[in-house]
Amino acid sequence: GSTLASYEESEWLANTMREIGTAMGVKTVAVITEMDTPIGFTIGNSLEMIESFECVKGNGPEDLELIVAVQAGILLVNAGLAPDLETAKNMIRSKFRDGSALETFLNILKNQGVSDETAEKLREGKYEEVMGKSREVEVIRSDDDGYIESVDSLTLANCAVLFGSGRQVPSDKIDHTVGLRLLKTKGDKVKVGEPLIEVHHNGRVTKDMMSTIGGCFKVGSECRPINRILKIIGNDGK
């Protein structure tokens, strides 16, 4: 995957990668997605892992589930296991709902050395016992009434890095417990005083950071829902 600044650059790279794969005899499909708004509701290592587990259980955010269903569905179509993408997406979603996706995921983890005890805790949703949690959770609230017209995902990610969720230099240690959890996202209606986002941290967040994080939410009069899948290039596998 790659994150680019414009749709035109993304389309160029997608077509280029597909041409390379096709030239090598590999069925190649590119999916261009909107990344202006964070995928799902979380930013940060443990928070994103928890959200991923919930997605596998069929409880994930709609946009995250859509991306997984589309990308996994493309693999099913290209492997000849589904007649079309819509059927394939429904097949994937059914595996979330009936619990088989979770069982497969847990078996993969155990085959890589995760203990039965830890796997069972993850199955039961006892995530904090496995991954820990931050010492502090602060909430930023809306100053305006209206609709969330945009959420600046890049600035949010950069802020999370500053208080430990990623590295600024190779020697930095990652704090897996810190991050951000969106309580509102693009297209949601919001009122003054309503919570917008939780900041999970261990004491490294400044007032300026909090102000910057709050400023990532643009509230206006228009409802603009997320359009996560922008284009699928080569979804017929040809």
C-alpha cells in the first residue's frame, strides 16, 4: 500500500503497479481508497488491534469492514472461488458473522506462538489484559453545531506519533498503549459539547497537542459521508 497526496498520483501508481504485476503473469488489482479521514475510529497500535479484532467478529466500523470485504473479495474472484465481487463480499462478511473468521485468525496467532490462554482472552474481548492500556484518557469536545465535514487524518497520525505511537527516529521506543479513538467521524452530526475524540496517553500530551487534535475536525452545515472506495482498477482480473 501507499499513501499519496492526490487522487491523480494514486491512480497513476495504481495503474503502474497493475501493469507491472500483469507483465509478470500475476493477476493484479488496485484499490484506490480515501485516506483524508482515518479508516475506522482508531489510531495507535493496541487501539487499532482491538478494532481489527472487533471487525473480524463482525462488530467493526462499516468502512473498515468494507475495505476488508472488497480486498478479500477480489482475491476470491481472481482465485475462481466467487463469480463476482458482490457475491465475494457477502461471503467474507458471512465469515465475520458466523465466527469462522475469528477462529481462523486465532489459529494463525497460535501457530505463530501465541498461547492458548492469550488467544482465549482475545476471543472473550479481554483486550486490556493482553495489550495493556494507557494511564490517561482525555476527551476533546465540539465547539460547534453541525456536521463533521472533514477529519485531518495525517495531522492526527502525526500527533499520535509525538506522544509515543510511532517513531520519529529509529531509536525511539513505541508505546503500544497510546493513541486516538474517534467518537465522531466525517458525515456525523454533532452538537456543542459533544465528545469528538479520546486521547489515550501516558503523560506526553501537551495543551498545544490537544488544541491541534481538536482542530482536525472541521464542522460545517453540509453532511458529507465518507466515500471510502474511490476506484477499483482491474477488478475483473484480466
